[in-house]
Amino acid sequence: MKKGVVFTLGLSLLALTVLSLSITLSSSRDGMESLVYDLVAMERVYNNYQSAASDLRDLVLELSGIEVTVNNNNVLFTEQLPNPQGAIFTNAVNKYYTFSLNNTVDTQLSLNELKTILPLVIESQNVTYKHNSFGGNQIQVRQNSGGVQNYTIIIEADENITNCTYDFPAGNNTLGVTLQLTGNPGNCNDVNYADLAIENNIFINEGAIEITVLAGGDLTIENNFADSIEVTTRIYLIEDYDTVNGVYLPYGLVESSLESYGMVKGGEVQVA
Amino acid sequence: MKNKGYVLTLDAAVSVFIVLTILGYASTLVNDSRVTQWSEYQMLSTGYDITTVLKNNGVLQSMNDSFIEESINSVLSGNYELRLEVTSYRDVDGSLVEVGFMDVGPEVKESELRTHGRSTYVTFAGNLVDTYNAVEFWIWLK
């Protein structure tokens, strides 16, 4: 009789042990299930973001007419000024916005700045190459934290270059400005240093091309000739190579979200 | 003596019943099929990866369905099936107009383990956009 009780109790204890292990396993699965739901949502949000970001990068690289090259300590932007691709690019961005609105409900685009001034940001120096109006006659370089040590501006103009006037008042002249202009005929080649406390200017053909280094070190290049000129703006950065991450479209152009999970993915889109 | 035998047998039967009941319940907990969520993640990830590879290699841009199918089969794991649908739009006189539809892969199978994702890409002709393309994929276990 005693043996039977011991046997029954032993078997019951074994079964209860198995049951408690199963309950533990099951509850840990509940946690994993929630984690996997989150992973699925994150995968969707991430890929929706990447898809739109990749499309915008393609639009910029294929249609903007701007060639971007990242070197060790400098970045080159080459384009025609005014840029003949301006209207084409703007139209393509508008169409992409409509397309995205109809086909990718979880992706939000904010493309107004992209299509109007096409800003390209050098990171991590936070130097922005942009336009007064993309397709217009002015290029602007804005440095927010003094990341530039030299501008080299290479211009090819199919114009008769008759005079180049440099206005770089004496002071604490630290920012290098190199101009290499090839006309047809005529040219200007000179190196000057700008005082960041005041405005400095280069006038070509009495202002047909005007290069301005504003107080603070921002740069403006304006073409008032009737025809386009080719402008290469080489921006030498103060930081060394390790901190030049590349050239990006600004933060906030693309956001992908899943509201039910409270997930939002945004970021900068790298173009070079 | 005979009664003792009955009691013993009854006791054994009751204890076996209790033990089997407990083990059966434990078994349902262990074999819970929530593991399928993990499979959904793996399938979704595979679907997005394949779509990205096809885009990055210019395969989708070719709009050649047999080439796309061949490329999918070369990278898709043998235990999955994938269907891809691409709808193309073009700017016609200022409006986006659907100009093409392409489907690749078997009909979508009604399977418990099935998932679905979307992507987009743009094709170019010279310095103009040719088409804006919306991709949908379905992936499931064979």
C-alpha cells in the first residue's frame, strides 16, 4: 500500500515538474512573440524608408545634372549654372511625390526643399551646397560651424572675359578663395584670402559673374551671363578624412512609419 | 485481499489519468504554433532582400519577366515560393498613367505561413524619368 502511494506521489510530482517547465516555456514565448511582432514591423518600416530613400538618391544622381565627388579632405560639386536640368528635376520630384502618395501609404515625403533649392549636405561638417532656386543663376554654400578652410572655384565660360576685379579687404584674412576661370577668350587665375568678419567679392566682366564670400564664410556664385557656365566648386574642409562621411540630402525628406506600433524611421539620404 | 487489489488498481488508474492529463496539457503548451511569427519575420526579410538585390542589380529595371524569374530562382531558398507584381507608371502630359503590369512567379498560395511587402523603383531614359514602378511581393512556405 505504501509503495503505491509513493509511486503515485512520485509520478504526480514528475508531471507537475513537466507542467511548470511547460508554463515557463510558454510564457517566455509570449515575450518572444511580442518581440517578433516588433521585428516584423521594424523590417517593414526600415524597408519602406530604404526604398523611398533609394529612389530619391537615384533621382538626384540621374537627373540633377550635379556631379558630386568626395575626396580625402574636399568635396567637388560640378554643374551648369543655370542648371538646365532644373525644370526636369523639379517635375520628376513632383511626379514621384504623387506616385509615392498613391503607392506607399506608410511613407511620408517632404520634398519641397529638395525640388526648389536642392540642398546637398557635407557631413559631418554640416556644410550645405544649395541654390537660390534650382535651375536659377545662383549657387550658395552655407557653413554652419566654420567647417571650410578653402574654396576653389573652377569656371568654364564660353564668354569673352575682359576683366576680373578682386575685393578682399585687409583684416584677419584666413579663408582661402582660389579662382580658376577659363573664358573664350580670356581667363582669371588668382588666390585670395577672405576676412570672415566682412564681405569679400570677385567681379568678372563688371559683375556678369559675381562671387561673394559673405561675413562668416558663406559663399555665393552668381552667373548673370545670358548663357550657362560650368562651375566646379571644390570645398576644402577643416576636418580630416576620417570625419568626412559623405554628401547627403537633408534630414526629414523621407519618413516611414507604422502608427499602430508607434514606429517612425527617418534619416539623411546619402548621395555620394 | 480481493478488495485491496481493486483499490490498488483504481488508485493506479486515477494517478495515470491525472498524470496523462497534466502531460497532455503541457504538450499543448510546448507545441504551441506561435513560432510561426518568427517564420513570418524570416520570410518578410527574405522577400525584401530579394527585391533589393533585384533592384540593385538592375534586374527589375530590365522589365524582362523571364530574366526576373530566373534571377529570383537563383537566390530564393528552396523551401519558399515568391510572387512578384510590378505596376509601372509614366508621366504622360503631366499626369501619371499606368503603362504596364508584370507578374512573376506562381499564384499566391493560401497558406498560413505567408507574408507580403512593397517596394518602389524608378527607371530612367537619358536625363528623364522613364517609369515609376510599384513592386508588391508575396512569399510563403512551399
